[in-house]
Amino acid sequence: MSKKRVLSGIQPTSDSFHLGNYLGAVKQWVELQDSHDTFYCIVDLHALTVETDPALLRQRTLASAAQLLALGISPEKSTLFVQSQVPQHNQLGWIMECMAGFGEASRMTQFKDKSAKAGSDSARVGLFTYPMLQAADILLYQADLVPVGEDQRQHIELTRDLAGRFNARYGQTFQLPEAYILKAGAKINDIQDPTSKMSKSAGSAAGVIEIMDTPEANLKKIKSAITDAGREVRFDQAEKPGISNLLTIHSSLSGTSIPDLEREFDGKGYGDFKSSVAEVVVEYLRPIRQRALDLLSDEKHLIDILHSGSSKAREVAGATLDATYKGLGVVS
């Protein structure tokens, strides 16, 4: 029995992933490699919907690749590639734009939210049309499953609608993907604002634990994490969101259950507990950061890995695009 195919992507919008990215998504990507046919994409074209510095985009694309590899994505098990190195993404993206209605594109919540913040005059047309490119990203690889958070379910529904519409008009061409909702067990919040999700766009840098930060920087951040006026190390998200968040972080990285951690720190103060969390985080991330730095120090080797993945991706994407054009009657 053939393995089900998985497709997911990540934007190269920062120099470092944060702990929430890893525990919320990438860690599960790594686990899926052994049981599925996995395609993982650095979606650099999606990063162009905002003003972009060319040198920074290149730097962050390579940094994203290095971190994915350091975190456990294996080129032997997965197809790891850069979106812009596979031209079929743009080509099928145009077809999906032609299949989509203006009304359904207008209802996409991310466009509504971001354009409301930036103002309609500042919002790029690419921000409006990028869900169709995202649909193309998925459909090119005939993905069975797309690992996403609950907030991305709308994008999968649009992808299924567009694929179903195309299949009905032009013949069976696309696999209808299903959302693989990522496990929510390890939801990591901002350590300075523990009622909010850890996010570089939402919080301050002090509240975000970054994979590529120095051990000293992350140590300082964790020891300065917001807690409460009490002393009891107990999981209670309503009354003790800061301590609960640190317990989740410790448990997710150490493998020790939260009840066992509560017993271990019974009668001890927050200082001892924060020191333990800091040690667990720093030692967990230390070899990952070093591996990523080693990969970045040999840029040619890193780019060779990406070129190899992109070559495999183009083979699959090319076959899908050929079938799409044939169905449409495009002379190729």
C-alpha cells in the first residue's frame, strides 16, 4: 500500500523560527516523514505580498532551509524545496485564479484581516490572490493531507472547491486534499504575555524563544518570563497562565509529564522552576542551532540540497500541470 502524500509549507519571513513554530508544526512534520510521502516547501513567493528586501529574502530562505534540516527534516525521507524553483506553482496559480470567483476570494479571512490593518490602498493584489497560489501549491503534488492549524482550514476548503470545480468541468485531474489538523497539545504562548500565542508579529522579542538565539539570550528571556504573585508551580491556565505556559514548554521538550513536574517542584519557588525550564530549553536547542549554523556556513552544500529537492518537486509538478493543460485544451 502506497504512503499517503503530505504537503506543507513555511514562509521565510524571519531569521529564526520560534519555539511555537517548532512544537506547533515542524516537530509534527518530522514525525510524519516515517509514515507518509512528505513534501515540504519554503514558500518564498508568498513572502512577496509585502515589501521585501532582496538580500534579506535570500538570507531568510537559506536560514529556513538550514533550520528545517537541523530540526529533523531529512532530504532522504522528504522532498524539501523552494517554491520559486518550481515554475509550475505560478502556472497552476493562474489557472486557479481563473477558476475562483471574486466573491469567494473576497471572503478569505486573512485578506480581510490584513487589508483592514494596512488599508485597502496599501494591500497588494498578491495578498488577494495568494490563496489561489496556495491552492496550486497543494494541488500540484496531488497531496492527500495538508498539515495546518485550525485557522487555516478555510484555505483547504477553498482548495477542495477549486479542485472539485476543475474536475467536474474538465475531467478528473486533482486529488481532493484533506486538512490534517495539527495536534494542539503543545500550544506555546508568549512568555511575556502568556495569554497570547507566541508570535513575532504580535508580541515583543522578549516574549519569543527563538531557535537561532544564543543560549545566553534564551536563558535571560526565560528567567524574565512573566508569572504571577504566588509561589505554587501548578498548571492552571485561568489563574496561572505564565506558569502553565512554562510547564507546557518544559514538558514538551523534556518529555516529563506536567503532573510529574508539579510534584517535582512542589514546595519550591518560581526561581528554581524557571532555572529548570531555561536549562531544558537551552540544552534542547543548543545542538539544533549549531547544526543550522554549520549548514549555513557551507552555502553551496545547502543550496545543492535544495536544488535536489526542487528537481524532484518539478517532476511531480510537471506531470500535474501537463494533465491540467491537456484537460483545458491548451496546446503544449
